[in-house]
Amino acid sequence: MKQIIVAAAVAVGLISCAPAEPAPFQFVEATIADVQSAITNERMTCRQIVQGYLDRIDAYDSSSGLNAVSMINPAALGRADDIDRALASGESVGPLFCVPVLVKDNFDTYGLPTTGGSIALKNSMPLDDAFMVRKLREAGAIVLAKTNMAEWAFSPRQTVSSSFGVTANAYDLSKTPAGSSGGTASGTAASFGAAGMGSDTGNSIRGPSSHLALFGIRSTIGLTSRDGVIPLSFDWDIAGPMTRTVEDGARMFDVVTGYDPADPFTELGKGKREKDYTAFLDTGGLKGARIGVLRALVNTEDADPEVVAVFEQAIADLRAAGATIVDPFTVDNFANHLDADVFCVRFRYDMEQYLKSLGPDAPIKDVMEVYESGEYSPYIKEGLEFFGGKPLGQHPEQASPPCLDFPNHPARKAYLDDVIKAMDGAAVDAVIYPTWTNPPAPLATALTDYKGDNSQLVAPATGLPAVTVPMGYTRGTLPAGLQILGRPYAEGLLIKFAYAYEQATKHRRPPERFSAE
């Protein structure tokens, strides 16, 4: 009887025999797997994927006032066509084929200017790709666009450049995305690309990722190359992925990690990378884990009560997912380590080395030419005076007294030793704290309302790896991030914990202003 009814319904047109049309591709929140599945299933071409993201940038970035994107790659569609042809002919296309990537404007990107947020370098054309950009291209990814950044990466508070202006927070256009990778953070959060790349001297991957509900990873010093990334302090700088999901971050990290003879620090990490970081994507990855709560970075004097409440819920969620919580976790001499003089002022020296890499046509030879010319945003004046106030050509180890590079800097080594000793003593696998203990500040008061930035306080000085993952929202819409710190070269474990937590909580949601297709 049922077959007769269905046949009759078809006959009168109530039910169609034609196969259902596939749903249109959803660019908002699309993952790398979504992009590649749409192409391999012939729902979309690579060109259509790239054009779709370009259309989103065109529709939303300038008109909204977000200002995340500083320049479009004019070769992006041509590269998409190359990938479509390669797929049609059965050629190998790489693990990141047709992944449109937003790249912070301090990564050398052949064929595009690399400004470092400075108008003095607005027309500076690098001679080749940064190591990570080259690895992404070799894996089939497409540099879709460059993103705005804090000028010379000086500010963790805001993303303002003399080359491209002010970037807002995609979740609230009146708020800051933090700095200095705020363009990548807001652009990735608004689904202007499939994934992003940022850099982190003290905060600038993890802070903006926290403010934009992203996964961001700062790797162990020595595991990843900084070659071709405009430096701020070479023995603190790290570059890496900023993504909407942990899985996408692991896919990107797996490609960009590795030894590079052009970066001497990667000698430290030789033989330390995991074979495959995506192998750590385990929904049960928190079962049996021991996680320490660094209370010294939670209940601080200026901590926002809503952020603390979200963090306390994160602890409960970690416990529910199978982790044993060690609370409090303490580090010997912690306050002394926070107050110690651990920073070598080397920006002018490191910039001299970078500018030499641009060849004889480099627009400047010494970054202090910028100071003398006045071509900079007013807010970085003191930074130029501080960071640039060292003799040109002098490595910090040549100073009197010498300031030693990581890992030989005595104060940094002592800090690292005390953190590892504490982790061993408490038998913890990782340590947690809020990435920021305050919500994003208003754009208008980003400098004066700067507080709660925990990213500066442990990982950079010790050289340890840390990730941030969304842990919820305050004020209803403002993201907050959970930071997870690990032992040297424990990136795989941090990915495992972050992924298990992400999958158990599903906090990530798109910013409402940019959620329309």
C-alpha cells in the first residue's frame, strides 16, 4: 500500500523523483575539511571557494569598519585555477590544497608588500617567502590576503598601523581585537578565509585568538622557524596558526613546523617535532590527564568576575571530560620571576638583519630612520625610543653587560627550571589559566584600559608552548580564552587537551555581524 501511495504522489507531482539539489556551500565557519570536501565532491571548484571568500571581504570588511584585511593577493584566483587543473589531471595537490589563508602583514610574502604595519615599508617587496608561507604554499594553501597588525608588532593592546589604520573586534566593533595579530584574528573570526597566520612575541597569537574565540598556538622556541617574519625580539618571537577549530590549527601546524637552516634557533628543536600533529585529535584526550590551575593568574586584583566565572566553569568541564584537577598549582619564586629582568632589547639589531634580507632595494637600512622621519603612529613613539635605542649592528650578547640569548639567559633558564620542577612535583601534564582575565577593551581606551593579559607572563620568557581555546563569553558576546601551557615540545599533548575540551564544550560561534552567507 505504501508503494502505491508514493507512486501516486509522484504522478501528481507532490513528490519529485529528481535528486535533491545539494545545499549551497556555507562559507561562515567552514573548516578545512569542509572546503576540501566541497571540491572533491564536485560541489565547488577551488576558484569558486576563493572567489566566495573574496566576496565576503569585499562585502563586509571596509563597509563594517572591521578593517581586518590590508591587501588582497591578486594572484589568488590564478593559483586556484592551477589547483583546479591539477585536480582534474590527477596531480598531487598537497594536504592543504585550496585552503585560503589570511597572513599577518609581517610575514614575507613573495609578490605582495610586507609592511610590518609601518607606512615606511608600505611598498617593501620581499625577495622570497617566509619559511612558513613557503611551506603553506607547498602544501597547496593559497595566500588569500594580508592582514592588518599593530605597528612593528609593538602593541598587545590594539591593532593600529600607520600603513592600514585601525582594526576592530568582529564580535563588537567598538572593542579592540588586542594586538598585534588583530587583523588575522578578526578576519578569521569573520570567515574572510579558512585559516590565519599570526606571530607572538609575548601575546600576539594567543591574545587576539582569545578575544576572537579562536584556537591559537605558540610553540616551543626552536620548534618552528621565524625566517622571513619581521622581528620584534628574535629570541622571543614565534609564528603560527590562528584558526576557528583545533583540528584546523593542528592541520596547519603540522605543515609549518620543522627545522630551517635559516633560523638558527631551530637547531634546538631538531628531531623534536611529532610525526603527525593531527594524530592527537582525540575526543577522549582529557581522560586521565592531570591539569594544574595556576591560581596566581586567575584571582588577580583586576580580574573581571565574569571571566573568572567562565574560567571556573572551564575547570568543571575539564573535570567532567576526565581530567584530574590540581588546584592550586604553584611555582617557586613565581612573583620574583615575573619581576625579573628577562628581556634583551634587540629590535634595532634584529631589524638590521631583516632589512639586509630585502637586498639593496630595501626602503630603509636602519629602523631608526623611521623614528627620525616621523613616519609612525604616535602611540609607538616610546616603543621606538625604547626598542631602537641600541647601537646598530650590536647583538645583545656584545653589550656591556651582555644580555644572553635564550636558552642561555640565566633568569629565563631559572624561570623555566622552576616551572618544570613544579610540574614534575605536582605530576601535572599541563597548566591552565585565563588567556586574559578581562574582556576586550573599548577601541577608544585600548591603551589605558589594558589589563588582564596573562599571555605575557609565562610562555614567552620560559620558551614553553601554550595554546588558547575558546572557553565561553562575557557580556553575552565577548569571547574569553582558556590558556593551556605545557612542557617543552609538548605541542601534541596541548592539541589533544584543547581538542577534547573544544569538542566537549563547543563554545565557538560566529560573530553575529558577520554570520550571514
